[in-house]
Amino acid sequence: MSGNLSVAIVGATGAVGQEFVRLLAERRFPVGRLKLLASRRSAGKTVEFQGRPHTIEELTDDSFQDVELALFSAGASISRKFAPLAAEAGATVVDNSSAFRMTPGIPLVVPEVNPEALEGVELGNGGIIANPNCSTIIMIVPVTPIHRAVRVRRIVVSTYQAASGAGAAAMAELEQQTREVLAGRSPTCEIFRQQYAFNLFSHDSGIGPDGYNTEEMKMVRESHKIWGDSSVAITATCVRVPVMRAHAESINLELEEALDADQARSLLANAHGVSILDDRTGNRFPTPLDASGRDDVFVGRIRADISRSGKNGVHGLDLFVCGDQIRKGAALNAVQIAERLVGDRTRRSARRVEVSLSR
Ligand code: A2P
């Protein structure tokens, strides 16, 4: 195996796929060969990577010969069909869809939270790793340091989710609708069933018999799997807002032990992947625009919950967070997983060299 990897991106023309291309270049990921895969509609188009045009190929059963790492973001049905083929061909798959997240034995990983779930995974040996849902990642990155310090008993989260979570076509529709509404025309509704510009609505995923939509249940179940602890009670309300690419979340935590705002702020100040923007005097807190194009989850409105704190021994904390859905919510998290695997591989080969030298 060479130092540089043979990498494939599945869904290379999509919002997350394009971010994969940008991130691999920006973070100097050791790419030897890059294969860009999408539907037949896109085959033959070119995408720039490291200053050179790369031609998009149609995704087929044979796309994964000699691929060591495959980054998937083309939706769950494509992942269900092609990720196992890629893994059989020897590629390690990091899958951004929901297809395998809850499958027992498949690691569901946020590198800042549960990197240990990657133990035993070797690049280029086949195998699938799931990237969590964007809203889950953006919540769990700042909540984990608090959970580890004082244990979270219950989370009540409300999301304000951007168009990007529904893909590039949804972002284009938001832009188009905005123009149409401003021009006094009726908005085109092809991706979403109702007007999105100058409006907001309950998340467009399916609703179950209990009244929760799929997005809300992903936040509950995936957080439990990532933490390996399903005793934390979680309830979520997920809403789409007419924002382009960063999600916001209002998070209320019930805590086992007291934690005041200053203590929470200092825990978060030391947490990986978190930036604090919490200026009470200036009334300046995280916005989706602050988080757009940035790696960290931004946290503000850090305050003890006055409805809880101290009363009957129950403690509470409120946070308002914003994170880039395309980056940390999807492509960046997947690339960080791949970077960990590259690091592990480098450490393994260094150990092999040491062992052979000591013989
Ligand atoms: P294409 O642009 O050729 O349709 P997004 O999440 O932004 O909507 O992007 C979805 C990605 O999934 C795009 O790159 C899209 O490619 C890709 N995709 C959709 N359907 C298929 C398919 N049948 N085979 C391969 N790629 C697909």
C-alpha cells in the first residue's frame, strides 16, 4: 500500500460531495488517485481538484476496484446498494447517509466524542463506518464535554435547520423561491411541498405513529449509540428554516450535578471542535452565518436554566449552538474519521518498521 490513498467520492456533484473535494485539498489529505462518482446525468462533467480537472464517472458495480477509501454521500438507497460492493472490493467506506447508522457492529463516529469506536478498522480492508446525522453531530459535540463532567439526564432540543441538509437542489430552490417571492410571483415548490422562503416548517422527514419525525428520532437514537448510553432521555423538535447551510439548535439540559454558566463556559472553552460566542453585553451570539464555512460548532446563550437550577436538587443548563451542516455536520466529520484511520495506519507501519529493525 502506497503512502497516498486511492480515494473515491460517491455523490461528487452534491452539496456534501463538493465539500469533500474542497476539504481533501484544503486539509492536504494524502490522496494518490481521486475517483469522482455520480449519476449518469453527471458523467463526463469535470471538477477541479489540486488545480487539475477530474472527470466525473457514472457510479457502477465496478467503480471500486483499487479504491482504498470511499466517501459516500448520494443518499441512503445508493449507499445500501453500493457501500457493501465497495467494502467487498476492499475499500473502507465512510458513509454519510442514514443507511447503516443503527446497524449493530457498524461504528457511528464523531471523532471528538467516540474515536475508540474506530478500533480495529483498517484502511483498505473493507468495512463500513457511518457518519451521524448533521443535527446529531452539531448537538453532541458541545454537549459531550458537559455530559462527561456532570452527566446529562435529559436533553430537550429544538433545531432550526438549513436548506443544505436536503441537498444542493434544495439550496437552489430556496434561492429561486426568494427571488420569486420578492418579485411578487408564486414560489416554485419542487423539493419541498410548501413555501420555504420567508417561512419555516416542521422538518420534511416522515412522521411516525408517535408523532415524532424521522429526523427527531435520529437525534435520539444516534446520540444513544454514539455515547453507548441510552439512559439519557432525549426529546427533539426539528424545524426547517430558510437558511442556506448552517443549522442552529436550542438545547436544554437537565444535569445530575450543578453547573453554572462560568463553569460550563470553561468546560466548552477547552473542548475540541467548539468555539464560544457568548457576548451578553453586546447581545451577540452564534448565527448560522458565523458558522457557515467554519469547522467548529459555535456555542452561546450559555446560562443556568432558571426553571430548574437548585430546585428539588434538579439542575439545568441552556445553550444555543450553530454548526455548518455541510462541513462538521457531514463532509468534515467524515474526513476527520478518514484522517484518524490514516493516522492509525501510519502508526501501525511505524511499529512494523520498529519491530523489523529490532529483530
Ligand atoms: P447527480 O448530480 O449526478 O444527480 P445532494 O445531496 O446535494 O442532493 O447530492 C446528491 C448526490 O448523489 C449527487 O452527486 C448526485 O449525482 C448523486 N446521485 C443521485 N442519484 C444517483 C445515482 N443513481 N447514482 C449515482 N449518484 C447519484
